[in-house]
Amino acid sequence: MKRKTRNFYIYVNIGLLGLVPFGLICLARHERTTTPRWAIIQDMDKQPYYKPQRPSTLFADGRAMRPHIPGTLAQQDFIYVNQAQVRAHPHNWAKGHVVLKNKTLYDSVLYGQKLVHGQGQWLTHIPIPVTKRFVERGRTEFNIFCEPCHGYNGRGNGTVNRWDERLRKDGSPDAGTWVPPSDLLGPGVKFLSDGLIFNVISNGVGTMASYKDQIPVVDRWAIVSYVRALEKSQKVVPVSKLPYPIRHSLKSLPAKTMGNGKKK
Amino acid sequence: MSERPFFVFPKWSDWLTKVFVISTLIIPIYLVILIAYGCSARTLNVNYAPKQPVPYSHAFHAGKLGINCEYCHTDVKRAAYAALPPTQTCLNCHSLIAAKSRKLQAIRNSYGTGKKSLAGLSVPWIKVDDLPDYVYFNHEAHVNAGISCLVCHGKVNEMTRVYQAKPFNMAWCLNCHRNPAPYLRPRNEVTNMSWTGKNKVKLAKDLGLTVATLPHNLGKYLMKRYHIPSVKLLTDCETCHR
């Protein structure tokens, strides 16, 4: 072999060898690793302070965060303003703040009860001004927290219930002791007072768990309002049965707002 | 006859030229490219998928069952930190369904129905998407500004075991902080993993508008509506580092 050709092949081989590290990196990029990144320079990435939900050796339970002391409330959970201010600043709800004017309202908002002759009675109304925005908030929260069991329409056939039915059909032992959730539009819930529904969401009933740690107080009331709205939506009357003035006013509306019956 | 030059490199010294070119040009350039590629955030950070104490599958719970992200990560709209759920949340369903499953041993231990020595202790979940300690990320601010979970965490509803989907380096953060408009969506679609914004009717409903009055440029419109600060403030050091 000529010297020039030999040199050429040597260079090509060295060049190809040089591509090997790139290939290895390429593989590494597409592989899941169970070990965290390896850093030569730490760059103050890990500092001696506690982020939320991190472990600590200081306390016996191994947590850096301290749990709620029973019977106490965090300061930011409660702001005392009057209801007019609430209407002006509905974003307070987003924070889960309970807005309380006085002791009576405090009991009613927090526990769904009022004192009648020294005895607790379930509220028959929602102690927070119910606006369209409030009910819409209830829908959002309902679709997050209630939908898995009770379903979007409240009929008690949510995704988790359907999955359990499937497990049961397959004869899987995982189906467990699941009880189909109650129909929120049936008489069982319809005749409950608002305060009692609030209490069920807060503290659970039967196999239903307590949701007071997952849903802030105001959102729980919003859900109650949405459940009521769902109930109302079931009372469907055909247009022909409506009194004439209403029927007439409906017909004069443009087709778009009436809904043309097509699914989008 | 001309005068002889003072010094001439001998013929054998030709190889020095080659050595010089290779050592000062080719090798450094090669090393720079190799290190930049090998040590890039994309290579180092992405695809970190630690084995968790419970083989919880987001692909099943969030994907197949369609449980909303917020069912477990309840605080995401209200707090800086999107908290992991307490053991109680798992047991909302798992006290009834698959209550005896071997995979849920760590959950039962934490709840107090398993090993007595571990009762009341947290499940030792391992954090996947972790930012450096000098960055103060706020979930509340981002989620309420219409930034989807998807933007930072990837398609979690398709992950059997959660892995880090994005590099989480500063250049990547700034990508969006310099031009947030294309990443925005209506607030109530934040946890929707399949949102495209192409369904005009749905979009109008989300924004409380009608199809006819939909804004031409959704990103710009949402910037205004959600009061997203100027790029100058978004790229200020103090916005993320205190």
C-alpha cells in the first residue's frame, strides 16, 4: 500500500473513533436513568435549607414540615372582611380564604350549621352569596373531586366506578369492597339540606372519604351550589308545555342560543 | 548566486505542521463540541426516572381513568409548591379498590395498617422534577397565568413511571419568559393534556366569549387578560432568584 493511502485510512479511522463518544451520548440521552444527574460542580444547587415536603432528621416523624396542630387554624386561612368586599374581590375564593363577618357566619360557613335554641341545625341555604361565577367554580371543583366517583352528571357512574365494574366483571380480587357511589340527583340527596351536603363533603359518609383536606371551605360550598344546579337541570319540560309568553320569547331567540341539537 | 537565508526548516520537520494543526485546531474544536453536547442540560437532566416506593402509574390514573391532576396535587392553584398528596388521598379509593395489593404496601405502612414501625411516617417518594435551590419557582403564579402542566412536566398522563421531560436549565426557562404568549392557554384548560385550542366553540366557552368575538391572537389576548408582566420584568433576575 502506498504511504498516502495508508495515512488516509488512519485518518478516517481516527475520525470514526471520534464519533463513538457522540454515539454514546446519544444513547444516554434517550435512556431512562434511575440515578440523578452527576455534577462535578454543585453550583449551590443543594443548599442547607428545607423546601416543602422534604425529609429532616430533626423531628421524630422525619418531616421538615410540621403538621397542623389539632384545634388550630393557619392565620392566612381566615380574613375578617364583610361580604360586600367579598363580592368586590372574588379572587379571594381562589385562595380558599373563608370570609367571615361574625361568629354566626363562622359556624355556618365552617360547619354548615346554625344554633337554634342552643342546638345545631343544618343550614337550609348556602351562607355565601351564590353568583354565576360561584356556581361555575363549583362545576370546576366538582369535575375535579367528585367526578371520579359520581360522574360528570352526578348520576354516580364516574370513571373509578366504571373501572371497578370492569374489575368485578373480570372477577379480579382488586374489585374489593367498592360500593357504587350514590346518585346525587336522586331523592337521597335532593331532600338533604345544604348544610348536610356540605358536611358530607367535609367529613365523608359511609365509604366516601372526608374531603376537607383536599377542598377548601369555600370551594365545598361552591360544589353544593353546583349539585343544586345539576338537580335543577334535570327538571326538563318540553317547550310545548311552557306557558305561552315564555314559549313565544324562546322562539324569538336566534337558533344559536337555543342550541341546534348538534354535538360539537 | 543569491545569498543563503539565515535559517531554513529541514524537510523532516514537515510533520510538525501536522501536529500543530491537529493539536491547536482540530482537537480543541472537537473537545468543545463533545463537552457542549455531552454536558448539555438536555443530556444530563432529561429522562431521570427514579424508582418510586410505590409503582404509581400516572398513565393509568391520570391517562386512562382521566382523574384530574388537581385531585391529588390540590395546592397547585393556591401555593408555590404543588404538593404531593397525603396518604389519605390514595386511600379515598384504595381503601376499597385493590386494598390488598402488594404494590400498595408502602401506602398501608404510612397509613398505619401495614408495618407498625412505619405507621404515621411519610411515603418516601423521590422528587423527579427538582430545581436548584436558588430558584424560587411558584406554581400558583404559572398555573393562574395559563401555563399548562404540560409545558414543564411533559405528557405526564402518558408516563408509567414519571421521568423528567424538560431540561430545567435557565436558558430553557428564559425561552418562555422572553416570549410567553405562545405558551398560554385559558386557565381552566391548564390540566387538560390534549388541549390544542383549535376547537373554537370550546375555546369561546372557556374564555366566556362567543366564537365571533374570539381574539385573533390568543396569546396576546391572554397576556393582557391574565395581567402577565412585561418581558423586562419577566427576565429580571429577582423574578426567579431572590
